[in-house]
Amino acid sequence: MHFLYILGALLGAYLLGSIPTALWVGRSFYHLDIREHGSGNSGATNTFRVLGKKAGSFVMAVDVLKGWLATSLAAWLVSQQAIAPGQLLYFQLACGVLAVLGHIYPVFAQFRGGKGVATILGVMLAIAPATVGICILVFITMLLLTRYVSLSSMTAGVAFAVLQLLPGFRPDNQLLLWFGFVLAALLIYTHRANIGRLRAGTESRVPMPWDKK
């Protein structure tokens, strides 16, 4: 029975991550495939770019929630005595990884998803909320300075990994420390096309409300 609970949680984490929020919002309310517009990415950033603030905010909130809920399935396993409390972090990370993979390669959208930034945020909010809070400030600061969402996302991901090396942020379990560096590498990998555009000077910037028309 414990095996079935664990299998169900892991499968549920992937399926939660696979919910193609941007794609479904675009098709249901705007009658378009978000992957055929803007950057061609099925994520919150491209939704903001193509469909506007309202749709983008909703997609981002749901994608963050996907990661948080998937990671929280590990706590459910503890409550069902399917795993020991000492195994909680391992299953949080396992469920989180599966949710992120589901977002990037969603079974409900022909395995064409987003870059996983919002879902990663939800995962890490469930595991290390204080460190993530600092990373959100890093993201906002970088965005205000550069107007590049991609660069801000990668910088925040690297900041998460580096912060865990510092006193006060260093996790008790070294697995989380290594996981932070894996996540940073994953963010850089999924943004490889953006890196090419940044180097070429063709990456899209986010307009600010105070910009002159």
C-alpha cells in the first residue's frame, strides 16, 4: 500500500506540472495557441507578452501553485505514514523535479511546455521560503535594471544556489545545497535560446509603466 501511495504522489506531481496553463488560457479565452506567438514559449512570460497582464498574472500564479502543490505531496506521504519524516526532503525534491519536468515536457501538450521558472519558484517556496524571498528581490532588482525577464530569472536561480553557501542560509541537508546548483544549471539550459538573443542584442525587454510612449 505504501508503494502505491508513493507512486501516486510521484505521478501526481508530474501531472500537476504538466497542466499547460498558458496553452489552455490562450485557447479558451483568446482562441490562439500561445506557442505560435511571441517567443513561442508556453509560459507566463510569453503570456504577459502576447495576452497581457491579466492573463500573464493568472498563468504565473497557477504555475507557481503547481510547483508548491506538487512538492507538498511529500508532506501528504508523511501524514499517510507512507514515508518516514526523515525522508520528507528527499520526496519533496523528487516531487518538485517531476513537477518541473512536467511543466517543461507536459503530457497534456505534446511535451512542448515552458521553461519552468514559475514552477521552480513554487517548488522552492515549499522547501526554502526564506531563501526564495531573497531571490525574488534579486529578480525584481535585476528586472528593473535590465528589463530582461530571462536574465533576471537566471540570476535569481544562481543567487539561490550561492545563498545556500552562506551562514544563515546553508541547509542542514547537503542534498538541498547540490539541488540548488542543479536548478541553476537547469534554468540556464532552458534559457539557452535567450542567452543567444542576449548576446546578439535581440532579446525582448519588458516595458515599464513609466516608460515614455
